[in-house]
Amino acid sequence: MKECLLNFNFEELQNLIVELGEKKYRAGQIYKSLHLGLDFSEMTDISKVFREKLSLDYDAQSVKILKYLQSVDGTIKFLFALRDGNVIESVLMKYNHGYSLCVSTQVGCRMKCAFCASGLHGLVRNLEPGEILGEVICANKFLLGGLGEKRKVINIVLMGSGEPLDNYYNTIKFIKLVSSKEGIYVSQRNISLSTSGIVPKMYDLANEDLSINLTVSLHSPFDEERQKIMPVAKTYKIDKILDACSNYFDKTGRRYIFEYVLIRGENDTERHAEGLIRILKGRPCHINLIRLNEVKENDLKSGTDKDAYRFMGVLEKAGLSATVRRKMGEDIDGACGQLRQRYLEENDKNE
């Protein structure tokens, strides 16, 4: 498979262009075109001879839209085809302040969280930085009808299929690429990275001199119960995760967020709310309560809206900052990994 130019930062592309015998300023033209989602044949400000030369050893774009589904609430779920035949998905959500894109960082996932469809087939491979970036570029181009230069996606959450910190170096390079002033230039303060709690990498992240938001999947205040939901919890205990969060706040000055998927009868009782209060009270954090998106491959059930707001009320009464996340995309397999899973099932039937 050819190298994709979207993996290159601006300086790396400049060096490549000079090595290939072209003027350095050509890199700016090519870089701009790449981030608009253009293929070599569409870069009309570059000579045909040089475009053909580039195409011999490099690809311009990393992903393409295989299919998409649009929800009644406006949420759009993309299934992207990668150049090696694998597929990944992203979710585009429209809010009053603009569009947010939830991107995948791996093909599949090795974490195998009980409530998530992403890990049903395990980890296939890590995504390259340019492949993660390609998800954002494709979404922007889709929203613009393939025309124009205005950026439409203003918030990015690394919360799709895969564990970002399990693909650490590619994820960090993606963040730098997507926030580069020469590229799409999304503010790092509008980028959120969600981890299941890989403690050593959380410490590494704190030292990267980034200003992104750190989000940790918690899902229970009790280690033994968390281990049943998230196998990774057998390695990284809650107290160590909290220490890593404190370090992140000390290094960056940014409060951290805990994701908490509410599973009926499993982690949504008053005992669980009191457990959260005990471990989180006084910390510079926010709790994002998420009503479970049910997956047919397991028997976990979602509670009612009333249950979710009751749980939030207990937390707020104790002085914790908490919200119930707005449910989006339920009618289009909106949860992580569901669309890819359906696609794989359909392909297996057709073979």
C-alpha cells in the first residue's frame, strides 16, 4: 500500500516536495488541497507531470465514504472504506454551536467493554494519523457538498471505535495535524480524547503540551464491578486512574470528564451514586451520564430517562457537576461499532 500524504505534517511535506525537485512553495498548495479532500487529479494548480509523479508512490486521500445513514434528529453515521479494504465509522452530530465529529482511532478494539460493539471482533489494526484525519476531511467535504473551503466540523471527539491511547503515537500526531494552522486548524480546546483508563499513557499525554480535554470511561465507582464491565480495569484500578487525572489537571490546568454509561440494574443504583460522590467529590471534574445504547450481542439494558435524571439529581445534590448526555442517532445504530458490525454480518452472509 502506498504512503498517504495526509500522514505528513507541513514541514515533512515541504521536505518531500524539495527532495522531489519542486519549489518549496508547492507544498503549501498541495497541503491545502489535501485538507480540502482533493485527489491528485483535482489539484489543478499543480502541473500534471508533477501530480502523476506524486501518484506513483503516494496516495492523496486515506478514506472514502462507503455509505451513510441519517437519523431523524440530524445525526449522520458514516461507514468509511480504508485503502486496504477495512471499514471504520464516524458519527457527525449537529448542535446549536456547530458540528461535532466522533472519530475512530482503530479498526476494531481490544478493550472488549461489555456494552460496546466495537470490540466484538477484537483489534484488527491501528489507524494511521492520516486515516483519522481523513474521517474529518470527508465529513467536512460531505457537509460542503464537495465545494468551498469553510471548516464545518468545529469539535472532534476521539470516542469512536478503538482506544486512542492504545494507538498512542498515531493519535498524538493526528491531534497535531488536525489542529495545525496550515490544515483544518481545529482548536485543541475543542478536541476531546476518551480513554478506558490506560494509566501510563495518561501520564504521557499530560506531558505532550496539548490543551485537549481528557475524558475517562469510568462506568462504576467500584473496582470489582468495573472489571466485569471493562476488562482493562483488571490492570488499572480506579485510585490509579484518579491519580493520573489529578496529574493531568496539574500539568494542563484543564478539568477532566468522566463518562458513565448507565446500565439498568448494574451501575445505576443509589449505592453507585453514593460511591461516585465518595471518590469524586472535591475534584475538578464533570460527570457525563450516558443512557446505554443497547447492543443485540449482549443482554445489557438501558434504564429510563427518569432513572438517568434521578441518578444525576443525587450527584448534583452532593455538589458534583453532572449532565445527562442527549441521546442521538438511536435509529441508525448510533452506538460505537454497530454500523460496522452490521456491515460485516451482511458481507459474511453474501460470501
